[in-house]
Amino acid sequence: MDLYFDCAGGISGDMSVAALLDAGGSREKLEKALDSVNLHNEFKYEISKKPVNAIMATDFDVILPEHNHHDHGQHHHEHRNLNDVNAVIERADAGESAKNLAKKIFKIVAEAEAKVHGKSIDEVHFHEVGAIDSIADILGFAVLFEDLQPEKVYFSTLTEGRGFVECQHGRLPVPVPAVCEIAAKYKLPLKITDNDGEMVTPTGAAIAAALYTGEKLPPCFLIEKTGYGAGKRPYANPILRVMLIREKGE
């Protein structure tokens, strides 16, 4: 069985987790892994169903405690660097291949952030790599991916918006600089649409980069199951579709 990521509606960490859950990835394994990293004081998460343009999709929502939303919220978090993040991943109740994939995705993001900010990879602090929700998204995704055990992975062109997005570094142009770095380094095909805002997040781009082989979809395949992951952004079609497929001879 193979996995096809249809990224016409964008790709982010939470959308990727939600899509794999929707496609039949083990919720039990996801919850076990996230609960085992002992960061209960730093985040909670909710899994629900919600309609996106009349399609019922799964929504994976990482919730940070209230005090983290204040202006100085980041001071309540430890500023983790990549080694600290890897230590968190290492203590998760998850398989080796899931941990390795999570570390690989994080490293791709950290390298891009380091290049953008002119720092070494060890100096890039975790709040720059996308705060605590990145741990939940990336570890969660890796656990579900391991659970589904696809033989091959295919990606459509990554569809991106335009304009600007607000973040802790101020206003950034879309695609944001980290996404540009990842797309350049890993030769990810991009398509810019008229959607206003960010459709591809650095985590989404890093997930694609970690798994992208450049292989084209087989000319003929059977769909075993389709999963829909809901996005949070207010653009036209915030949904990531993932198909479990089996190649079929003509």
C-alpha cells in the first residue's frame, strides 16, 4: 500500500496529522506517544470532526495554556534547541522509525530557520522552530505514518498562497522564508495561487521534504481509503487529502 498526499489545499503539520488519522492511522498510538513525552503543562490536544466546504474532515488541534498567549508568552516555555527537541522525541513511547522520522523533519525545519536567521543549527531555539505545537504535530505525524506503513509516498505539487503573514518575527512574505529554503534544498515543486495567506507552513514543507522522492503517481491505481485533514487558516480550501492507494496494472 502507498500513500498519496494531495496538497492542492495546502499542507501544515496539524493538517497532516489530521489527514493520517482520518485515513485510519491509530489514534491510540498517537495518544500514547503524545501523553508519554510528559509535557502536559505545556500543551493539550483535541481531535474532532468538522466540515470544510461540506466535506467532513478530521481536525487536530493543539491547545496551549492560556498564559502562553500573552505578549511575553514565550518566556513560559523553555527555549529548546534541536538537541532538546530530540531528547523529547527520544522519550516518547513510539517506534524507532517514528522517532527517526520526527527527528529528520525537525532537522529540516531547524536547518531552514538557521539559514534564514543567519545562525548555526544549534543556536536556533525551539520557539523559532514553531513553538510547542510543532512537537505535537511532528511526533504525532511520524507515529501515524509508522502505523500506516506505506511502501511508497507520492506528493502533488505543493500549492501556496501569496501576500504576507504575521508571526513572531513580524510580517513575512508568503511563501515564508523557511518554506522557500526547504523547497529549494529538497527540490519540492511549488505552485502559487491567488489565495491570500500561507497555505504551506514550514512544518508542512518539512514533512514533504522528509518523504518526497519525486516519483510520479502510477498511471492507474485503486483507492483503498481517503483521509481529509482540516486546516485552520481562513483561505478558500484549507483541507489536505491523503489517499491510501494500490498500484494496478492497466
